[in-house]
Amino acid sequence: MIAESQGPHEPAQVRVGDILGGRYEVLRLIGQGAMGVVVEARHVGHGQRVAVKILHERYRSHEEAVGRFAQEGRAAARVRGEHSVRLYDTGEHDGCPFLVMELLVGRDLSMLLEDGPMSVDEAAAYLLQACEGMAEVHAHGIVHRDLKPSNLFVTTRPDGTPLLKVLDFGIAKGVRTEDEAVLVQT
């Protein structure tokens, strides 16, 4: 957690300026959820900006939570298509695992929907891209199990056209025998 986001009874886990895994300098809080926090960081060697998802400190000794987090990393590493967020690295900070992913600029679909209805053409384009992303996930023998607007992120391609990416493989499940040996079942 970032210090600015702390409740009165929970110490800060990560602060702006911290170096995670000896490689990633924390720049700012992006968001947080029930299981972890996402920060923007910069690789200290070459300067690339990334998103780092860190498991909440309170879960570092919780076997199921650590297993789910590791499962998310394994699933994200296997799915490399245009419509999935890229996993670059993994590590640990003060006993808490973290995932290093591409830093996306844009908004998730739930935020876009707060702006009001979108055109049929725009909605169809996003739906088609979500289906393409899920087809790749399924081709790897993975069922996402948490597909919702907040896990569909709209960013842009280098040419400026909208690009939808599937996020958060935290409760994904392998459906093939060889995948179930790799992915922790939930």
C-alpha cells in the first residue's frame, strides 16, 4: 500500500521512492483492491515505466492468497496477445510478491460507461476486442472467471485507434489437465 492510502491501523507497505526488488522505483499509486495495490514504477536501470501489482502485506503468510497471486502471474505470462496486459517480471518486496506489468494509459470500461451510453459501433468494437482477448485466453486452456467492465481496459494503439485489454487473472482457472497442474484452482 502507498502511505497516503493507509487507514489509521495499517502501516504503509510501499512508499513513493521505495525500490521494489532492487529494480523498480515507486512513483505513484494507481489503484488498490481487496488483495493488493497497483503502483506506477520506473525501472532504475533503463527508465521504463511499468505498473507493479503488490499483494497486500496482510496476505503474505496466507497460503491461498499467495497461491492466487502466483496463479495470476502464471496466467498473464502465458497469454501474450494484443488484448491482454503484458507481464514483464515478478519479484518480492518485504516478503510480499509483486507482478510487473505494462503500464496502460486510458480508462477501464466501467469508467467509460459512467460517461453515458456509447454508440452501437463503439460498443460493438469493444465487444469484439473483448471476445478476441477471451478467445486467446481460452486457447491457452484458461477460463478468466472475473470478466466485467472494470477488468476491460481501453487504451490506444500507436496509431491512435482504441485497444481493449483484458486485466486481472486472479481467479482464472485452468481447464485442461496439464493446465490444472500449473494453475492453482480456486
